[in-house]
Amino acid sequence: MLHPSTATMRLALAVSVSFMLLTGCASAFRSGSGFHEQGCVERALRRTTDADAIAHARDAFTLECARGGAEACSALGVMNEVGVGVPVNALAAVALYERACRAGNQRACTNLGVALAEGTGGSRDTVAGARLLERACDAGDPLACVHLASMREVGVGVSKDAVLAAQLFALACDGGEGNACLALGDIRASEGQSDGATELYRTGCVHGSADACGRLDAPAGASLAARTTPYLASR
């Protein structure tokens, strides 16, 4: 397994400077947090429409994945899952996530866990998905924690545990996942803690959750049910 700093450097080299500047990921690489770096690249792949940048990323990730770069394999999996730069191929995406996860890349394990829980590329297996997400969350991936928290909240693939779900949302929020702050804010709002909820929405907004920003703009006294949105809609 590559040392995290070495893996991060290889991921950075696999992505062009123009791609990082275009997507805003250059600042994530400067921050030095591996999950944020890989996460920024993978989120950008799901959103970027620049054809040249996408084509360069596809070629670079394909080459680096073939060389054994787990981070590149995971990113290439994202491209196959959503059909960016390549045709949609859920089976290939899952195979790439599995390869990268086996190599020790926890974000790939998160992607694989979500794929299993949602039935991407095969039969839905929420128990196996939750198991992978729990492992990735324990390893420090905040995105895994927010997905696991959502499953804990409703008892899908794991036992229902509202207290643990809130703790996981808090952990993910502290890790920079805006939708986790949003979810925890909704929990606090339902408990009548309006000040705490507002602060969490503000934090979620800063971390890039559009829905958290929307909570701040919602009329005072708006019903929580009317404002609630799925937390797993954004990766």
C-alpha cells in the first residue's frame, strides 16, 4: 500500500493543473488532507462539463490505474458510474471500486459501500454496504460517516440508532461534509434548538451544501418536513 502522501502526489500528477484550477481542487491539494483531495477530484468529475479536461483526466487515470494507483482507479470508477468521459458502465465502476478498495483506498471503499447499498451494478446489499461504510468511516473518511449516519437514522443495513446517527453526522460535519451539517442541523431544529440548527446550517453552507444555504434563507418557522431533502443525493 502506498504511503498517503505518496498516493496524494501521484493523484495530483495524474490530474492536469488546468483541471485542478478549473474545478477548484488546487486548494484542496494545498490543504494536505487526503480525503479532501480525492473527494474534490471525484466530486468535480461528477459535475465538470469541460470536455477537454474530462478527456485528459480519463486518459491520465486510466494510465495511473494500470500502474497500480488506487486513487486513480477509484476516480476512473466514478467516471464509469456516471458516464463522464466514458459510457455509463456500472459493472466496470464497481470492479474499479473493488480493486481500489482492496488496495487500501478508503474513499474507494466508501464508493463501493454506497454502490452496494444502492444496488449499483448488481443486487442491492445494504448490509455489506453498511459494513464497508463503517470501516471507511472508522478509517477517517467523513463521506463514509455521513452515508452510514443516514442508514443508521432509518435502520437500513444496520440497526436503527438515532443517537449514533447524530454522532456520525457530527463527525462527518467536523470532517467538512456539508450535508452532514445539514442533517445534524435538521435534527437540532426538530429538537427545538433553533440557534444550534442555524449554526450548523451556516457551517454546512460554508462546506458547500446548497441545501444548508437554503435552510438559512427559509422563512422563520418554516416546517422541517417541508424543508427536508435527501442527504445522500450528493457525492
